[in-house]
Amino acid sequence: MSKRVFLNLEQRIEILRQYENGKSARKLAELFYCGRTQINKIIKEKDLILKEYEDFKFRGVKRMRHEKYVDINEAVLEWFKTVREKDILVSGPMFQHKAKELADALGIENFSARNGWLDRFRIRNNITFRSLCGEAADVDPSLCEDWQERLPLLLVGYDNEDIFNMDERALVFRALPNKIMIQKSEEARGGKIPKERLTISFCVSAAGEKEKPLVIWRCQRPRCFKGKDLNRLGVSWYANKKAWMTSSIFEECLVNFDRKMRNQARKVLLVLDNATCHAHGAQLKNVKLLFLPPNTTSKLQPLDNGVIKCFKMEYRQCALRHVIARLDGCESASELSKKISVGDALDWIKTSWKK
């Protein structure tokens, strides 16, 4: 078995160039004193290698340093790929701890898995830090495929304008940006993070027909509603102590939706997830319910596939304009967020949902 030889980025680029010019993997292995398996791996990872080379050129790097601790880096990379296949979250400290553990196992002394090593390792292997969606990781692909195959049969007899999807989402309506621009000499400090939330229920048809948003808050008549008619708010307004969707609110919403469809002489299909609050005892005549399989909403529910995300982006734009207009009159971030009332939030919800 050929001993694995370290090939720097320039050598790997040269291998790819010669391979494109017709040299075989066997000839390249002889030329660069390495194994054919190593050459084949370089050819297979052509796109990644070329991107790495372009990144070096873009940053204006004149000299490419040889990689130290090749055995450790390759072992850590293999470990990372294995755990990510299982959708396990890997943090920076976990990388560093595992690298030190592997270095001890390989008998390599004087290795220190500091932040500098971690940064170089990330850049070299195109690894970035992101927030993960835990719900999406629990989705069973085979269950989704089976559902998508059966869906055309379930929708038989319904036109697009008669197929609705309904979903609830929490909105932290006073939230300010949590990523900021500061000078390097500043300390990144913020005020108390607001946690007050509204629960919003959205309902839209496959043809784009939108129902009024259903909004739930902790009290029936907040101070900003003084003198207002709750039936003319432009939303369906409900309240309970935790500002959550409950079975009783959901049942009332269903009955009202069924009455509306009956008045329009329409038979419709309403697609829902299997949340516990969607249990009900209502007798529906013009609305048929279709429940999604468990743990599949992030993949199968239409509202989860961009609609609610676009709504929240529009809402944040409205909040941003409001905040900028009041920056000069506030002493702190906490004071600024408190100037956003439930009434403001309702206006922005209506504006954002119409777009």
C-alpha cells in the first residue's frame, strides 16, 4: 500500500490541470509519489479544490502555507462528516475537544486546538456556523414521499381556490435587531430582550385567497384599544392568559370559517398539522379537514415553505421604519422597544399580510 503523501493546494491544482490534459490517475500517482486512491479523491473533489483556490486568490494570498497536522485535520473532518450525517449539532468547542482527543490518540505532542487552528480548519474545509432547524431534522423522508404520492388522490374534486392551509405562529412583536454594527473598540451590549408575543393564525388558499389573520393576546382589551370597536380591527381578535391557540378558539374559528363557506356555497378542504390545539368537536358541513402526518410540517405544510417567512420579513421592515423614526427621542433600547404597542403590531400585521 502506498504511503499517503501530503499534497498542498498548488500541487492539487496541478494534478487537476494535468488530468484535464489527458494524464491518467496512475501516471499522476507516479509523478507525485502518492497513491491512486488519493489522486481519485482529488479528482472527485475538483469543485471544492477550485473554490478553495479561488478564495486564496480573492483574499490576495501570495503564498500558500503547507498544512500542519494533516493526520489530525483529516481525522477531525471524517468525524465531523459522520456526526453531521446524523444531524447532530457540532459547536466550536466540540471541534477543539475532539481534535485534542485525536491528537493524544495519534501520539502527536505539542498540538493545541486553539481558536486560530479552528478558524484555519473551518476555512480550509468550507465549514461555517449556522443555526439549525431541529424540526426539519426529525422529518422522515419516506413518510413525506409517501404523502406526496397520495396527495393528488386526496385533492380530487377540489379546485385550487377551494384548498386552504392554516397554521399558527408566534410573533415577538417588540423584538429589535440582535445583530448590530459597532466600532471595534465598543463592547457589544444591549438592553433587556423583549419576550412579549402574539400568536397569529394564518389561512390561505392554493390560489392565493387570504383570510383575515387570527391574533391572540393576553388580554381582551389592551390600553391602546380604548374607544375602538373590536369587530373593526381588521383581524379576528382573541385573548387568553398565555396568548396561545387553544382548542376552544380553534373550534370557534372553524365554525366561523364553515359558516362563511356555506354562505358562499363552497365546499373546501382545509389542510392542518396535527397540533393538539386542533382537536375539536365542531360539526362542519362545508369544510373538510385534512391533517398532515406527524413531524412533517416543515417540509409539507405550504405556509411553512416561505409564506410565513415573507410575512415576518415584511413585519420587521414596518417595525424598522417605526424604530428609526423614534431613535432620537429614546435613551435606551428597552425604552425604544416599549414604544411598540399591540395596536402598532396589529397595523403592521395587516399591512404585511396584504402584501
